[in-house]
Amino acid sequence: MNDTIAKLKEIIRPYVKEQQALENLTEDTDFINDLKINSANLVDIVLDIEEAFGIEIDNQSMEKMLSVKAALEIINEKLD
């Protein structure tokens, strides 16, 4: 799980406006409210996650991927 969080952190790093929030990233971190990532960049993050983990994320899952916890659940679900 920590490896997945570390990988996710590196994926989202270029899109984060609030670097302090990134350093304090937890499962409860919200991409939009805490990290100040805009919705267009969220799409880029999803594409980067698909590439990094070798998975495909459908639109329904993409819409739910608004926090670290949701992203981890979706990544782990797709990897299983």
C-alpha cells in the first residue's frame, strides 16, 4: 500500500499547486480541495495512473477518483 501511495504521489506531484499539502499527503487528502488540482489536470492524472499501473480506468471510476483513498481503491480494484 505504501508503495502505491509513493507512486501516486510522484504521479500527482507535477499537477499540485499546494506543495505543503503534498508533503503531508494521507489517504484523506482531497485532490481538488487540499492539493488545488484543477479538473483538467485530474484527467491527466488518471491517464498517468493508467500508464504507470498498466490499468484502464472507466469513466464511472474516473468520476469517483477525487481523493487519495478513492484513487487507491480504484487502482487496487483494477489490479486484482
